Amino acid sequence: MENNVTVKKRFFPRKKVCRFCADPSLVIDYKNPELLKAFLNEKGMIIHRRQTGNCAFHQRRLTTAIKRARIMALLPFVADVEIEE
């Protein structure tokens, strides 16, 4: 008698590494909106640490830079909403 038992392999997600800790040449600056746009979702909200994988130190710096860029009108506060008529 054979037992046909399937064993599920557990899925272990890969640990996310802070992009700024891994590459010291990347500098968080409010004058670089192309870098900051990667950390905004389609609504224009800041993506949290769990999704981006940033460390707490760089996430705080990133948040400050995004807020400064918004005030200087380099980034939008909210995304453009298209009104359908």
C-alpha cells in the first residue's frame, strides 16, 4: 500500500534590503523627483516600509524629502484624476 500524500513546500519570502543601505552612492534629495517617484503609489501617497523594504532611518529621510519636494512643487500632493463625462 502506497500513501499518496502531497507535502506542501513552505514559501519563505526573500528579505527586502534597504536600497539606500545597499548602494551608498544613492542619495536621498528632494531635488531628485525621479528617485522619489518610485516610493509613491498611483494615488501619490508615500509607500510604507514594509512594501519598499527601506530601513527606518532611510524611510524617515525619504518621507521628509518627499514632503519637501511636494512643497517645492516638484511632486504632486495627489495624483491627477481624470473625470469621465
